[in-house]
Amino acid sequence: MSDPLPAITEAAATGEIADLFADIRATVGVRVVNLVWRHLATMDGALPWAWAAVKPLYLAGLPDAAMAAFHQAMGVPKLPSLAGEEPASVDAVLASYDHSNTINLFSLGALRAWLRGEVARDGAIEPVPRKAAPDLALPKLASEEDVAPETWALVLRLNRFGDEPQPLILASMYRHLAHAPSFLQRVETALAPVAADGSLRRAILDNRKTAATLASRLARSISAERPPHAVEIEKAVGLFVDHAIGKMVTICRAIRVARGGPLS
């Protein structure tokens, strides 16, 4: 499992798609384009429509406001300490994904709520000054051929924590951390007990519920025409909201707490 969903890589993007990828990087403040956008790029007209619908949310700081409220309310399972010296890129990956996954969870969650007709009837998310994304260089996004077989097997095992028995999406954070297999082994040791006793999954579901409520309010700020392939777009976005992004906001935050460093 490398990219189980079809996606256009940033290197292969041309024309309008390349321009949209560049705009996403600049607007969100990240160096890499999330898999959800690269997946939408494979669907006729989906990426231009979806990005036009949510870009104004980013510019207004609405996902940032939702993220601040979410971080106050979210709960994470307590993991054993993951403190200690690791390559600087480990904390760079964790900080980058902690920010970008959470921001994307709210823009995409709002988009799904809008497509489903589940926009909140009242309640509003007030704009706040945008929070700068961590401007950190990340290691290569590893594929199976880039790492030892045992490291790739470890990535796949980690990806099952907090998700369905056979996840459809391989979380990119683990692929970015595959250059530090000893740290991934520590993460597996820390996550295995909370995955086994169900507390990890409960935390993920609770946090998803909190995020969905905030996202439905955020959806009130979306102004768009319903696209021709709305059902397909909603299904694609939902895979990330419920699975890859929906689980990793909790897992990444728990790992960062266990690392013991400052949280953004």
C-alpha cells in the first residue's frame, strides 16, 4: 500500500492542476499538498470546484478559529513518554501535520457538511488572525521501495491503529516518519496498549464528533454552486474526514504531548 487512492503527485502536476497545487501550498502555508487535494485532482472538475469553495475560509482565518476551539475541547489518550533525542525532522513532521491536518479537517469537514445539507442552522465561527503554519523542511515522502521491508511493514501496522481493520488510506505522516524507523518503533510500543483497550478509538470518535459540530458551523460561510459530481466529491472528502485526517489529528497530538515539547 503506497497510494491506495489514485492521486496526482506534485511532480507530475501540469497546467491548471499545478497552478492549483501552488495556490494550495501558498494559501494553507505548507510545503506539501495533502493527499486529499491530490486525490480530488484525479476527478473531473473536482479540485477546482472544491478549492474555490473552501479557499475563502482559509483566507478569513475560519479554520484557525475552529482549530483553537477544538484544541481546547479535544481529549487525547495518555501515552508513555516519547521524549528524548530524535532527528530534528521527527518533530518537524509532527508539528507540520498537527497544524495542517487540523486545519484541513475543518475546511474539508465544512465542505462535506455543505454537500450533505448538514449546515448548522445557528452558531457561527468568528474569524481570527491566521496562525502561521510551521515553515519546516520535511523529509521525502517515503514509498515502499524507499525503505527496508520491516520499516514498511511497521508503517502499515501503525496505520491500522484507530482505524478500520483494512484502512483505505495510508496516512502520509507515517510515510514522512519512515526515515526514522527507531522512532516509529517507539510510537508503535506507545500506541499498541491504547489501541488494544479501545481508548484510542474512543478518543478519535469523540474528537471527530466535536470537529463535526464546529465544521457544520463553518459550512455556513461556504458560498458555491452545487457541482455536477457532488456525490463523488462528498464521498472522497468523507474518506479523509472520517479516516486518514480524522484519526491522525488525535494520534499526532497524542504523540506530540508524549514528546513533551511545546505545542503550537
